[in-house]
Amino acid sequence: MDETQHPQLEVISHERTERTGWVLDSPEPPNLFHQLITSIKSKISSLHSKNKNQSTANVAFSFLKGVFPILEWGRKYKATKFKNDLMAGLTLASLCIPQSIGYANLAKLDPQYGLYTSVVPPFIYAMMGSSKDLAIGPVAVVSLLISALIGKIVDPLVDPVAYRKMVFTATFFAGTFQAVFGLFRLGFLIDFLSHAALVGFMAGAALIIGLQQLKGLIGISHFTNKTDVVSVLEAVFKSFHTPLSPLNFVLGCSFLIFILMTRFIGRKNKKFFWLPAIAPLISVVFSTLIVYLTRADKHGVNIVKHFKGGLNPSSVHELLLKSSSSDIGEAAKIGLICACVALTEAIAVGRSFASIRGYRLDGNKEMLAMGCMNIVGSLTSCYVATGSFSRTAVNFSAGCETVVSNIVMAITVLISLQLFTKLLYYTPLAILASIILSALPGLIDVHEARRIWKVDKLDFIICFATFLGVLFGSVEIGLLLAVCISFMKVLVTSIRPSTEVLGRVPGTNSFCDVKQYPMATKISGLLIKRINSPSLCFANANFIREKILKLLTEENEENTKDSIHVLIIDLSNVVSIDTSGIIALEELHKELLSRGTELALASPRWHVISKLKLAKLVDKLGRGRIFLTVEDAIEACFDSKMSTLNSC
Amino acid sequence: MDETQHPQLEVISHERTERTGWVLDSPEPPNLFHQLITSIKSKISSLHSKNKNQSTANVAFSFLKGVFPILEWGRKYKATKFKNDLMAGLTLASLCIPQSIGYANLAKLDPQYGLYTSVVPPFIYAMMGSSKDLAIGPVAVVSLLISALIGKIVDPLVDPVAYRKMVFTATFFAGTFQAVFGLFRLGFLIDFLSHAALVGFMAGAALIIGLQQLKGLIGISHFTNKTDVVSVLEAVFKSFHTPLSPLNFVLGCSFLIFILMTRFIGRKNKKFFWLPAIAPLISVVFSTLIVYLTRADKHGVNIVKHFKGGLNPSSVHELLLKSSSSDIGEAAKIGLICACVALTEAIAVGRSFASIRGYRLDGNKEMLAMGCMNIVGSLTSCYVATGSFSRTAVNFSAGCETVVSNIVMAITVLISLQLFTKLLYYTPLAILASIILSALPGLIDVHEARRIWKVDKLDFIICFATFLGVLFGSVEIGLLLAVCISFMKVLVTSIRPSTEVLGRVPGTNSFCDVKQYPMATKISGLLIKRINSPSLCFANANFIREKILKLLTEENEENTKDSIHVLIIDLSNVVSIDTSGIIALEELHKELLSRGTELALASPRWHVISKLKLAKLVDKLGRGRIFLTVEDAIEACFDSKMSTLNSC
């Protein structure tokens, strides 16, 4: 290097020292207590921010508008919109009535409870919810959860009243949990059910539900309360030994084929979207007429029979809140599970339709709305309601404009409850089974499972394990498996973080993983290592230290001529460090010293550098060993090499 | 901008496109199965690598050398070294004999079992261990664990034989667990007890041990089996109502003062390091003589009495391996806890002395050695032995050269067991208590606790919670608290990762957190956001998406003039992504589109870009939206802005 360049080098070095100064003298990061206080303050102020310089009445009104969005959009609501909403609501009701009866049957409740659940919750949601498309009511998976979980505690055939009481109590708890999640912004809790787990869970639940419909389709009277495949198939095979009426099967299958055909037509030709939507109602009406006219119930066709019409009765006195603690505990547990599953489904559905239409859903507000609707529901003889995927799709296709379509649907269901329930006495159970069966294929998303397999094998394992857990264990085992495996994965990433060797990408001053970018070149005599973990902590510090030392030994063995003089650790990914991490770094520094290798730290983050300063590690390493970037560190290495050469 | 510069811009842009190509066309990352196979292969090959081109005999010998390091260094062992080791071993023995008796008393075993534990395990460790300084034998915390955990199952006062059997069985399990950890390289499991937790745990355990010594010091005969402060203090106060001999207290205290004084002298003047080391032995000899001569045991001084000399008897027939399953399960659980605590202490001590001397300890080999020594120990009437901090320090100060000092110590203890046990009949229990008490201050590291408080408040909370858990709950509750809080912390980092806005650091092309570096400048019309999480997954994807959207809204509200046109997400910290993460990115992209903001991804990592390609998200975003670095992305923004301006 010629002498004329020296001054410039000096300048660069000065700049570098200045930059190292920036690293070391950065402002103090906010500490734990400060962060906590700031986060609480910002939450409070966000509640108040919109209300600055307003009168108390205005504040109250804007608060009310926040809780009841209908006050906001209701004032702008126009007749043209209502026309669309009316049509969508009527289409929705025609699908909703048979489905609700079917799902009530799945939940092992009398059919009117399904209809009740399609009246009150949609009303409440229309007041409080912010989705325009979501159709509220009972859904298949939650109905299965209810019957599977509560059926284990109280047998609905033995004591239907106690069973119903447990259902309402669980619903009350589900609503309370949902409201609490919403109020305390705990919406992230439902994220714990990962997408992959949900796909597996839904598919497993759909298969279980489908198998249980064999009961209605074949006309079995004695069936198992268990939900796993083995028990259900056992019950089905046993039933073949008892006399069965083939009429049930013929009736169910023929209408199932009819519904599936209308769906096929609806999918081929978008104009006929209403055909699959009203097909279930047509099936119910026709099959009921057939049974009524031929008196097929005398020839072995199982019919609904029990059907109480009228308004939702109050169920306040049926809640078991004063009962023994073990029942309350169980109800709370079941409520929590139902709350999470219901929210997961509703928010997934709501979000996907919101993103199609281009508006945003506030997850926490939605939870509050759903919580309130289920609490009120539990007081008015409803079980857990949520946003249904199949009905929301119909609502959307039917051109709904606002949540008013839900109100229209609720009123229609209410009218049917008042007037037509007597007519449903002769509805064959096989038809309800076929309506539920027809809704299941939508829950089994083979395409998505395939995509998960392609993209992420570990996610597929989670998905498949959940599926098998639901199928061969129970719904809870499936859910538990999903959550546990998912969190194991998160923990393993933290405990066993990867580290990588960096090289310079040609033509730039960037340093990247040499495995990912084979064109990146290592610098001889230097080892640059990046730690891929957000925290260098007790769980991984020793592991990382050992890994770095092992690699250093290997590198030195390979390149016997040019051994590693400087190890640069790129800390840009490490956001936090704890005392175990600091000790590991200190030990690493000592070990390297004994091997004659220098340690330099590049791009330490805010909290990390502040803690290294507090722990006096900066003093032990030397201020000159800490750099803003890897580039600076490398430059410094060559400068210092040169200076040592000069001093020799 | 003048026209002459245009060609250069084009060149830059070409290079950038090439670099984007590098990002997108990087080689396939190894998949999960491939990684698993490689890691297994590398482990197998690492076992064989040193044995290439060697005869079978040589292979066998080098394997033996791996397991028994004594074969390696034993051949080079010289007489000069032995002189030093002999001195160190004898000093060690003089400390070890009284301590072992005291710890056996703490573990509620007859005193000879403490001495047995100082014979066989040090021998085995000398063959297999690789630390030069570690002094093996019973330690205070493990003795406390044994008596606290097993005392809950079998009362040692009621059935000492059954109690002893459980102790040996737990020791056997502890050894087995340790050996398994070593064999399967599960050494990381002991890292789960973080440094902070360990400081708290040790301090809590020391206080508990100290309180329990009040029994011996005051001479209480009826004491509680519980370990928490409240129960122990209650027992102490109750005992004041019964007649106590003040002689116990006087004797214990005077010798405690003597030991502490010698320690003070030893610390002031390094030449007298042997004084505190032999002080306990002097105390035992003198106090025993005093009691023997004055027959003080007739006047209320409690003495050891039971003392069986001779070689370690076999305890093979005492292991409860064929007993009822519940006992085995309990013994295994206790064994696991003791194994972890013992290993944590031994490896921490071993490592710190190894780093002083400048050699390295292989954690897995150490575990195997400790496992074997405890398995053999459990068959020869020993309870769990490990490396003791106080004795290792004495060993080191006494100038030990190799682990031979342990052999010398073991032989000395063995000789004392053969010859002098009869003499220990009159040793007062108060002296044992004062010897244990004198060892405790070393376990309470107030200085370190203070440092933890200064460096990391959350770590201090872990430390303090563990301390309180041990003190007011039990040792298990303390440990459980420590592990749970530590892992909660790790999980929270993953579930609620921070994100930060980046700005350009003046004079460089680096982009850093604008909060950490106030001199970094944001670029108008652009928002650069870095995600601080190693995985964008189900647990945090929605949270991150919401956070980014919220920030974007805020930024747009603040700068009404110059709204954000492009959002650049710096993915350099994100090492892995799952299907939930991909969906969140896709939804973010859609939402941004609807707001008229473009999304660009910078520095995606290996697995991330490969999954984004598989999930077709690269196609949806457009190849031109993915960049090698943030710098490239910003350059591209200005280029495209320019071109849109030109096209206008």
C-alpha cells in the first residue's frame, strides 16, 4: 500500500471510532418497569385519544359507538342496501333452519335449541359485531365439541335436563371467556391454534361428525357416546346385527345426492348460487311431506317428533352457577375449549371475507361481541354460536351488504319457530344427517393439507398429528397435541438456534450466510459467525459457545497455514441477553484468549449493548472490540494487522 | 439529475437484479429429514473420525482412552506431580472427613455413609473424569435434597433401613440419568436451570440448611421433616419449651467462631490457605477429645454414637428395583432432580476452574463419568456424590496437579474408616452443625445477586422467585418455579417479538434501529421495519401483522403530506417461517395493496425464501419485490419512483 493512501485510511478509522462510539454511547434502552408503564399508558390513552376536547355526552356516545358499531353505520343505512340484505337474509334463513336442527341433533339437544341459537346470537352480533359478512349460528365442530365433552359427564339419553343445564352453563362460560379475551386484549390466545393444527383438527372433526351421522342415516337407536373412530365403527357394526329399516338409508341417501348435485350445479354456474343454499330446506319440506303422506314413520323411518315452538324461553334458572364446584369447573373447562375453537373459526372466516372486501376486523372487538352474544344466548336457551363458514359464504354470495342480513335471518327463524314447528314433527332424522353430511366436505381441506406438506414438513406433522389425535383419541387430545407440538417447535427454535458463517457478497459490503449464497467469500484469517436467536440466554448460551468453539477448532484444523486470528460475532439477531448469556460470552472471550484468537462483537442491539456495559464486559473486551457493523469490524482487523506489521 | 449519470444507474440496477436473482435462485436448503440424517451421520463419524486407518486394537485402545482419560495422562504422570497431588489430597481429606460426616447427618444417614461416599465416587471419577481440579464427594445441597425429598416418603427416624434403601435407589437412578445424559449428549438439559435461578436456589438452599443446623447446634431431639422456613422456625420455637442443654450451643458456637476465624486468616494471607482447610478436622478432634475427657455426653451434649467403620459394604441387595412401581417412580423422580442439581453444580465448578487453568471440559464426558461414579456408588453404600465447590477450591489452592489428589483423598478416607471411626464415637453433633454452617456463606452469593439485579431485572425476578420458592415452599417448588419462569420468558420472546423502524446510519449504507441510534435518519415515503423473531410462526404472525399495520396507520396520520408508498420488511432476523406466517405475509400484502402501499421484502433467509417460493408468495409479490439487502430495496424504490415520474 502506498503512502498517499494513508491519510484516507486514518479518516476511515476515525469515522469507525465515531461509529463505535455511537454503539457504546447509545441512549439507555427503556427498562422493564418503564416498558410496562408505557404499554399500560398507551392502552389507556388509546381509549381516550379520540375523545380529546369533547363533551362528556360525546365521549359517552363515541364509547357506545365503539361497543355497538351499529350506531355508526346504522345512521347511514339506506333502503337500497336493505333490499340486498333482505334477499341475503332470506337465503341464509333457508339454509340456516335445516342446518340448525341438524346441528342441535349433533349436539344431542332437542331441535328447537338449534333454532333458538339462530335467533338471539345473530341479533346481539348485529348490534356489536363489525364484520359485514359473518353469518352467526350453531356450527358443526362446536356442536360436536359440546356433545363429546358434556356427553362424558352427563348422558343426554339418561338425563336430558341435566345435560341441557350443563350445555347452557358451558355456553355461559364460553361467552364469558370470549368477552374477557376481548376486553383484556388476549386475542393472541387463539393464535396458539396454528393454521396447520386447525386444518388437521377440522378434517378430523369432520370425519368424526360424518361417522356419527351414520347413526341417523342408517337409523340406529343405540349408539356410542364416544367420538373416536374405533368406538363409532364398532357401534355401527354392532347395529347391523339388530333389525334396521332400509327406508332411513334410502331416504337419507337420495336427498344427500340431491343436495350434492345442487351444489355441483351452483359451483358450475354462479347464477344458481341460491340452489345449494335452499336445497336443504327443499329436502326437509319434501321429505317431511313424503313421510307425512305415506306415514312412513310407522314403517321404521325415525322422525324428529319432539319439537317445541315459540319464542326462546329464558334459561337463567337452568345455569348451574350455584351447583357443586366440580360441575362448574368442568363447565368452565368445556367453555374455554368451545370459546377458543369457536373464536378461531369465526375470526378465520371473518378475516378472510373482510380481506376480500377490503375492510379490517378488530379481533379484540369481535371477541367481545361474540362473548356478549354467547352470554345472552346462554340466558335464552341457546348453546354456543359462532360464525359459520358455509353460511357466511352463502351470505356473501347472496350479496349481503351489512350485518342486517343476520337480523333478517333471525326474524325469519323466529317466525318459523312461531308458525311452522308443528310441521317439522314428521321430518325424518336421516334428512338431518344428510344435511350435516353435505356440509362436511367444506371442512376437509385436502388441498390445503397438501400445500402444507409441500411448504413445511414440520407443520404437516402438526396437522397430521392433530388429525390422528381427533380421530383416534378425542377432540381434546387432538387439540392438546396440536398446542403442545406447536409450542415444542417454538421452544426448540429458541433452545437450539442455528449459527452460520458469513462471507462477503461480491460487489457489496454485505455479509451473508455462505451456505445460502455460495458466491459469498470468506475472509482468510477471520471467522464471522452470526447467532440466529433473539435472545442469548440460559437455554442456548452454552450450546452456542460450544458450537462456536467447535467450529473454530475445525477451521483451524482445515487451514493449518492461515489460522483464525479474529472471531467476529455478528449479534444483529440477538435482541436480548441474560446473565447466563453474558457469562457464556465472557467464558468464550477467555477461551479464545488462551488460543490466541481475538473476539470482536459486531452490531450489538440496544438492550444487549446496554447489558454488556452494565456487566462490565465491554471493559473486559475493550471498547475497540465492538463495532457498528461487520464491515467496520473487518476494516479494523486489517488496519490493526497493518499496524502490528508496521510496529514489528 | 443530469443525463450523464443515467448509464451508471442502469449498471447499478443490473447488479441489483442479479443480486435479487441470487436471493431467489439460492440452492435448496437441506430439508428436515436431510438435516436429521446429516446430524446423526456427523455424530457417528465423529466417533470414528479419529480411528481412520488404524488397527482394531488401536481403535479399541483409543476408545478406552476416550472413556478413561487416565490411560492418556497416566502414562506421562511424574513423581514431581505426585508430590503436589499428595499434599493437595491430604489437605483435601482433612476437610473432607468432617464435612462428609456432617453432610451424611444432613442427609439423615448414619455418618459412615458420608465417608463411604468420599471413597468410591472419587476413585471412579479419577479414572473417567477429565477435570484436574474437581474434588468429588457429598455436597450440602444434594444432601438437603435427599433428606427433603425422600424424608417425605419414608421417615428416617421411623424406618431408617427403608429410608436408606430409597436413598441408594435414588442414587442409582441419579447415576443412570447422568450417564444417559452424557451418552445421548443431552447435556443441554442442565442448562435449563439458568444462572440466575441457580444463584437463587443455592442461596435459598443454604438458608434452609443453615436453619436445619439449629437442630444440631441447640441440641433439639424432635425436629420437623419439612424444609420450609415457617415449619423449621416453628419447630425451633417449640423446642424452647423443652429442656435443652446449653452445652451443645456453647460447644458448637465456639468452634464455629474458630473455623470462621481461620477462614478470615486464610483469606487475608494466602500462605495460610491450609488453615481453614484443616480447621474442621482440628475442631472435630479437639471437641471429641473434650467430650471424651469430660464425659459431657452425660450432661446433655448430643454425640454421633452410631459409627460403623470398615470398607464400603455392598448395597446391591438394598436397591429397590424389584419393589412396587410407585416407590420406583418416586425414586426415579428424586434421582432425576438430584442428577440435574448435582451436575449443574459440578459442571459449573469444573468449568470455572478449567477456564482459570486454560483447559476445556467436555460436558457430556463429565456427565458420563459422574453417572458411572454414582451408579457404582449406589452399589457400594454411597449416596449421590458430585463436585463440591468449597473442596475444589481447597484442592486448587493446595496445588493439585491432576485428579490423583482425589485418589489420595479417597485412600486417606478409607484408612480413617478402617482405623479411626471408633474415635469418632464421642464427636458432638453440634460440631458437625458448625462445620456445615461454616460452609454455607460460600453458597449465598449476595454479590452475584446484586450484579444480576443491576444487569437484568427479569433475571433477578427469576432468581428471587426461586429463592422464595425454596425458602417458603420446598426445594422442588423452588426448582419448578425457576424452570417455569425461565421458559415463560423464552416463550414470551417468541410470542411477542419486538419490531423496529430502521433508518440509515449517516456515512454508511447500514440501516439500524432509529431508537437505538438517534442519528439514523428515516427515508421519507418509506417505512423500513425489522422483525426481531427467529421464526414468523402461528404464535406471532398475526401479532406482527397487526403491529405493522398499526404503525403504518400512525405514520400516515403523522405525515399527511408524504404518505408511505413502500413498506420494506427486513427479514434478516427471521430464520424460519411456517404456513401461518406465510398466510400472515400474504394477508399483509393484500391489505397494503388496498391501501396503495407496496410491500418489499429484504434479506430473506435461506429457509424463508425457499418456503416463500414453494407457497408461490414470491410470484404473488413479484420477483422484483425481493432484495438481497435493505439498501438494494431502497435503491430500487427511488429508481422506480424516477421511472414512474418519467413515464408520467
